Amino acid sequence: MGELALVQSPGVPDSPVVTVAPGWALGAVAILGALVLVAGMLDGALSARSGGGPGVGASGAARPFGEAARLMRQRRRTTVQADTLLWRVGGAGLVVTAALMVAVIPLGRWTIFDLGVGVMWFNAMDVLVWALVWLTGWGANSVHSLVGGYRFLAHGLGYELPLMFALVAPAIAAESLNVGTVAAVQDGLWFAVWMPVAFLVYLLGVAAFSVWGPFAPALGSDIAGGVRAELSGVDGLVFETGRYALLAAGAAFSVPMFLGGGAGPLLPDWAWVVVKMLAVLSLLVWLRRRLPAFRPDTFMEVGWMVLLPAVLVQDLLVAVIAVWRA
Amino acid sequence: MDMSPGGIPLAGGGEDRDGLEMDVLKVRLGPVLPYWPAGLVLHCSLQGDVVTEARAEVLGAEEEAGDEADARARSLDNLVSVLALAGWEDAAAQARRLREVALGAGDGPVDLRGLERLQRRVRRSRLLRWSLRGLGPLTEEEVRHQGLPADSAGDTYDRLVRMVDRAATASRLGDRPAAFAGHLGTLVVGLDLAAARLVLASLDLHELRAHHAQHEAAHG
């Protein structure tokens, strides 16, 4: 451990995690990349087994590699009067955002960035996705991608507030916005167990900011791929990678927030974090094909009439329990 | 100010339904789109993703007599369209497989057990019911007036359930009567694009006619 150049984080007194040297950020990005690959292969295998959809015949798990090769060889198209700068910023931004999210997620005892307000940091990053997806849809100067952008914003209005309040629940219980502290206080009892509503709403939020599963109408085949309709070649590849990376980062963040971080028998804590990440990620990938979409024009009703009250009641319960225990 | 940057005229403004001004985009949908009735062209005005005006037209409308396998495959095609537009990939893939089987079987026996499994699955999904309930409702009066197939009354969920029930029957399906395309535009005005696509797909259109007169004659 000596060569890791451990630093006690100055901002967080008695932090349960140790900050590693900044160079380890590359390691974090590599783990994120591996998760993206696993998610892509699993999705390919599930799609092939279901035996439908585009690309039938490609042998399941190998599909992401074939797709990546195809996109890298594809000639880059552009549209008339595209707002190229904003369009590219949007498309490339997703993967950057996912990497920034991962920066505050501790891998067992180690973290890259032990931020006092790590939970807010993650939340800020997922709000950034609004702008990025919208810019990707808007920048191409094309009807279909613009419609995709509108659909994403319509979903966003429905999912964002419930997601924020879902993140509030573990923070109240831990009396801290530091991700490492939130993970450490779940001693023996995971937050997912005694705040299940917040956990479910959080997972829904992860699917939503990854434009995934029931939240995929923004990329619908009825509008030629929606937001990504005009993306081609490497741009398309970077955008898709960004979506998978967001899904992986969201799954990873659920581990310290709801699933007890590195707690578990036998295995070292970093291994437990990886196992839990993979479990949540697989669940999200598996769910993609299983559920019909939430229609963007009616999802607001679910978001504000069902999810938001449910998660607020959850927050209240958590707060009462926290006060009572104190 | 350049009114047509890059050779494309700027979108004109128009009153939105909430009274604010919003760009109007002229968009043509069809004649060939995935999950879309073949040959139908819809000349739309869009504000955001809401259809504010639509005029329907049919290209290449012809009587195409097919056999029983064709009729069933076409019904299943339309079912695939609704399920795919509803974003339910697994069920759409299941329907697509059954369609291949139906087409391969010719006049032979159909995969009734597979069709019944699909029927149960569609009927059981609460999320699907919530999503399609109340969308694009049609009274029997409207259905008659607009020259649509007689079983199009109800909302999109009713139509989908009837569609999957029809596909899962053992008896011969036969060809559905051709539908008049002229009024299809009015069905989708005021809906957003996703909802409009769902409503059109749920009508289970097999053939489209450009003229209403034929319809009147046929039904005396």
C-alpha cells in the first residue's frame, strides 16, 4: 500500500475511506470501461436469445465488438447547418459525465476524490445529462433527433425530482453527504432493505438518465433513432458508450448508497463492491427488453403523482427514524 | 437576416396550443417507415413533437389478394408494430418469430400455442395497459364515418387486445376490409408523434384505399 501515496482527505475529518493518488483515476476509468463491455455483451446475448430486432445472426455476446468495428469504419456524416460544436459536446459529454460520477464512488476503502458533498456531486452530474442529451438532439438540425430531445426532456421532468429525493434518503440516515460515510454507516443493515422505495426510485432514475429501457423513447426506432438519428461513425460509438457508461456508473453508485459498500463475508471489500456493481448492472440490462416504454407525454403523471409522493414519504420516515435513533 | 440558411427555409412561427408562439415544422411521414402502414403518406405540421395538422394520402393503393398465411402474417406484422412502438422489445420479438412461422406454414396448421402465449403475455402487462389506455379513443359512429374497419372502436389498448385475440384464433382470419385513408390525418391531430404512431398502428390496417366512394359502394 505504501506506493499508493495515501493522503488523508483534508475536507472530510475521520473519513472512512482513503484518497489514492490521482493517477489511479485511469484505473477507475478502466473499471468503468470493463463494466461497459460486460453490459454490452450481456445485452447482446439477451437480444440474440430473444431472437429479434436488428442485427439478428450476430452471435450474441460478440455483438458490441462487431458494432464498434462497424461504427469505426463508418464514414462520418453531417447535416446541413448543424450546430457542430454543441452537437459534439452533447455526444461526447455522456462518457465524460460517467467518468466524473465514478470519481466519487469508493472501491472498498479507496477513493479518487473524497468529496464532502459527493452525493450532491453525483446528482449534479446526472442533471448535466439533461443538457447533453438535449444538445445532441438539437445540434443535428434534424426533425427526428429534435423530437428525440423533446422526449428526453419530457421524461426528465418526470424522473429528476424523484431521483433527487431518492438520493436524499441515504444522506439523511447517514447524516452526511460524503459517499464513503454513507457506505460506512450501513453497518449490518443495508439502506436498500429499510428504504426500498428510495432504492427502486433510484434505479428507475439510473435507467432514465441512461436513456435506457422504459425511458428509451428518446432513441425510438419510430423516429429513426431519435437523438442519435444523425450520429454516425465514431460519434455514434461515443454516444452509445456514454449511455452504457452512465448505466454502469449509476449501478456502481448504488453500491455505497444502498448496498452497504464493500461490506460482505470472505471476500475483500473491493471485490464485494465489484460483485454488487455487476449484479445491479445485470439487473438493469436484463430489464431493458422486458418492459414496455413509459410514454413521454404521460410519464410526468407517474413521476409527480406516484413516485414523488412515495419517495417523500420515504424521506419523512427515514428522517423520523434518524431523529429517534439520535 | 438570411431566411434560408444552407438552402433550408427557417421554420415559421405559429400559435401553440398553450397560446405561446412556437416554430412550425413541415414534415412528411411515409410512404415507407418502420412500423408504418405501407403506402400511407402523412403531410404533417409539427410544433415540437405535437402534430398540429395532418393530411393523409395513399401511394400505390391496389387490391392485393393474398392467401390465409399472408393475412395472418400481416396481422402479426401489425402486432409487431404496436408492440415495438410501445417500446416492448421482447414481446415484439416474440410476435416477429410467430410471424415467420405463420408465413412458413402456408395453409398448414398455425402455431396456436405460441400465439396463445403471446396473447396471455400482452393481456397480463399492466404497464402496457396503463400506457395505451385512453389513447386515441374512437366511437362506433366515428369508425363508421371515417371508413375504418368496424372493430376499431375503443381506445388503443382495446384495439391491441382485439388484434392479439384475432391473431390467436384458430379459425381463418381472411383479409380485413380495406380502410379509407382520407380521414387518418384527423385521428392524429393534437397527439405527439409517438402517440400518433401508436394510434395508427393499432388500427391494424391491411389495405388502404384512396377514395371513400368505393367504401360506400361496397357497404351499400
